Amino acid sequence: MDFEAYLAPYAATSSHSRGRRYAEPASTSRTEFQRDRDRIVHCGAFRRLEYKTQVFVNHEGDLFRTRLTHSIEVAQIARSIARNLGLNEDLVEAISLAHDLGHTPFGHAGQDALHVCMKEYGGFEHNLQSLRVVDMLEQRYGGFDGLNLMFETREGILKHCTAAHAAELGDIGKRFLEKKQPTLEAQLANLADEIAYNNHDIDDGLRSGLLTVEQLETIDFFARHKREAEAAFPGIGGRRAINETVRRMINALIIDLIDTSRERIRASGVQTVEEVRIAGPLIAFSDSMRSEALLLKRFLRKNLYQHYQVNRMTSKARRVVTELFHIFMEEPALLPPSYQTARDAGIDDTQHTAVQARSVSDYIAGMTDRYAMREHRRLFAIEET
Ligand code: MG
């Protein structure tokens, strides 16, 4: 049965894929990208997303997004756009569900802190770490490390990358050096991520009380859709009004992305994935929607991500991650044995320190928020065991 027969000619397909790093017999019941999605859902790093911060730390409230629910929302948005454009839904879902696997505990605060700690050892970057998780760190299969995902899934996970890192990555880094595009599915997952977090951060910001409706009404995009919601349901208020506003905003962004991308794909004349790679970015918002989304982003940065109460958590997170990193580097014997690195023959002290640092970074990056806090207490609070 050809599960991919409905796809547009420019969609990525299992049969035209660049394949897996380790050859495996094809599945008779699933496409290769369904199989990737399933491997991601079953891996340990995916389950840990449940206890990793998006903006609000997990223990701050039960209704806030976590990295897990964020990833599920990204997949939902990406799939519905993919179906409209004839793109590969399974691939777009696999990329969406995996895109944040490499995130540290405590969101961006954790990542920034780990990057500073890792500066002299090549730095830390969450996209690169997501790829490291699926390529190496997950240990589930007899024949290989990692999940042995398809090239196009891995490429979608690596959405940004510095030229220096790209040069070390071989095949998968090449497009950054050649300035080529990834598949349309990868371009789509990237923008679905943006639609998801802009909207759910508004929702969570309001729920937390850190943002107010009055503040948000200074943003025309929000105010317009709120007026629409109130016109459809006169007298509506409270959470219902917010929900009706946010769903209209998400819908407007999705419709704009579908219409603009469809037109760009048509105008470009691309007929294959190879042509997609050498065309410019084809999945895009219209110019006017792009500027509205930008205003929303700026608003969130100023009013939510840099709110003093969020800053307090950010500061604490930075301390936890930094102190964990330094104590493990000073005393590697405190690490669980699987993260202690034996010195290989033929490498000097400096090289061995870099290997140990990467292993500490993998250990910390894999931690959930609450595990990191518990580990910090175990190591620094005298009364803990
Ligand atoms: Mg994300």
C-alpha cells in the first residue's frame, strides 16, 4: 500500500529519502517517517519533556505549558498546515515532536548558563543537542546508538547551526555551508513552533497574572481578534473571551501561512525536494502577518520573558546549572558512573577535560527541572542525602 500517494510532488517521501545512517529493512505497516515519529514518542528524552520548563517552571502550576505539551501543540499546528499543502504529515510530526528534545532544564535560562559553562569546550546549543539525543545519546537499539532516524527528520531537528559546527557535522551540516534550504516539512515545523509559543505564552502569561488583558489590547493583533470574539459572543468575558481570542489568532496565522506558502510554492514552480532545496524559503507568512507576529514577539519579550518574577526564576536556574557544572568538573567522581569518562590512551589532559565536559553537559541537559533541583540539593545541602 502506498501511504504517501496523496502527497504533492515537492513533499518529502520515504522512497526518495536520503535514508538512515544504518540500513534497516523497510517496515511493511508504516512509512519510514511514521516509524521515526514512533521511535521519538517511545524514547526517554521525550518523556522527560513533561518536566521541563517552557516559560514557567513545572511546579509553578498544573495548567502551564511544559516542553511536552508545547511539542504536541507544535505537531498539531504543523500537521494541519501540512495536510493543506500536500506535505508529509508524518515527517512534520516527527520533527515537531523531536525539536525540543535537547532542551536543558529551566528553558532558555538553563541553556544560556550551560552555554557559558561550555564556552571553551565548543559551547552548548539546544538544536545541536536535540540532534545529539537522537543520533547518539538514546540507547535503545541493539545495532546502533541513537534512534537511527531518517536524514530528513534529523535535518529538520537541526534548524540552526553555526558554520563551525556545520563543518564538523558532515552530511547533515552541509546545507548551512551551501546556503540551501531544508525540506518544506522542516521549514513548516519551524514556523509552527513560532505560532505555538507566541500564542500559548500569551495564554499562560494571562493565566499566571504576569500579563493583563489591558496590556495585550495595546497590540492590534490581539485587540482585533478579541473584538471579533466579543462580536460573535456578546457579553463573553473571563477565560472564555481569552480562549476565543487566542484560537482566532492561531487560526489567522495558520490560514495566512497556508495561503502565502501555497502561492510561493506555485510561483517557484518547484516539482521535487531537490528543487525545494535550491529555492529560497517557501514556507512563509505574508509581510503584513510577519510584522504583526514580530510585534507580538517583542511584546512577550519585554513584558513576559523579562518580567521580574520570571527573572527571579531565570537567575535561580542559572545558579543551579552553573553550580552543578562546576562541581562535576572539579569532582567527576560525584557523577553517576556512566557519565564519568575514562581517559583513552593517546589523548592529553586538555583533550580529556573537553570529553569530560561534554559528558557533564549531556548529563545536565538531560535533567528535568525537578531532577536538577534535587541533584543540586543532594550535592550542596548538608542535611540532604
Ligand atoms: Mg519549541
